[in-house]
Amino acid sequence: MVTLEKTPPALSVEKLKGIKGILARFTTKTSAVAKRNHNISIATESIDGTLLSPGETFSLNEVVGKRTQARGYRTAMVFVAAETVPGVGGGVSQVTGTLFNAAALAGLRIDAVNPHSRPVSYLPLGRDATVAYGDKDLKFTNTTRGPVYIGYSFIGQTLQATLWGAPPPGRTVTLTPRVVHLGPGRIDVELYRTIKVGGKVIQKERLLRHQYRWTPKS
């Protein structure tokens, strides 16, 4: 039995038919910065309870909306041109990266993902993701035969995205980052996804290739 908390009124038992278990769950830890965590909480609440029909595409910018002070977002640190500067909505990128990993591990089609200009502390190279309204987005499509329900929670400093659906028996999904170039000023990384059923590889694909700006510590 699957228990879904905080079910929005728009959902119904009929719409949730076909959901039998967890497709993927992914967790990251946030910092203790109050304004950043406030922004994370707002974005998480916007996503929690989203239901994707078969073939439907999720867009984080569409679901979360523009990050403005009028909508309750606060100023926290963000990356701009590889520099850390104050910006409204700082922290939403961690919401994005956590959800990206859950969607990728669920085996869904990744349509758009944009890692940061520099490495981040809370996710491995190649597995982070950022957004900028009207520019960079996270998009993925429900390629399963049934609905996919997105549950998103933020408790304490634990951010957790859970995708519910109909897990194929015996399937495992792994994400493997590979550093393909490491030199002065940059790191080039590729991220591969391998899907196995019963221990046999049925699909292997490169999800992204990205170049980070990087300055070695002296």
C-alpha cells in the first residue's frame, strides 16, 4: 500500500491508479543558512504533489514559477558567471539538483539539465543542476506507462525527492560521473546512466557533458 501525504485536492484515486511503489528516492543535506533554506522550502512545496501523466513533461520553471521577493523568496548566495553573489531565490538550485537525481534514477527521460558553472559541495560532479527563470530549466518526461507522483519534503536540513509509480521488477539504475579532462581552470565531466534488468544491461546512455570552472587550492 502506498500512503501519499498532503494529497492536493486536484488528485483523485482514479488519477493515482497504477502507482504501486517508489521509482526512486534521492536525498541531499542543506546548509544552516536561514534565507537559503527558506527559499528551498518554498520551491519544495510548489513541487510536492505534482502528478505526471504518461508522456507528460515536467518543467521546474513552470511548476515553481519566477523566484521574486513578491512571491516570498529571499536573497541568498547564487552563482553568476562562476562567481558567488547575492541573488533572490538562492538555494533553489539544490532543489533542482536533488530532483534531477531522483528523476534520472527513476529512469525518466531527461530533456534539459544544466550543472553549475563551478562544483558544489552537496552533490558530486556531473550530478548537480541549476536553474534560471527564462533561461536554464530542469525538464524530464514521464516515459512510463502509468502516472508518476512527485513527493518532495524538506525537514530540518534534509531535502528529499521521491518519485512514485510502477517500478519494473528487477530493475536497477546507476549514475556514473566520469572526469574526462582535469587541468588548470577547468574540469570536464560526463554523466552516464546504466539501466539493468535482472542484472543485464538494457540501456546505457550519456545524460550530459559539462565543463566546470575550477581553480586548484594552493
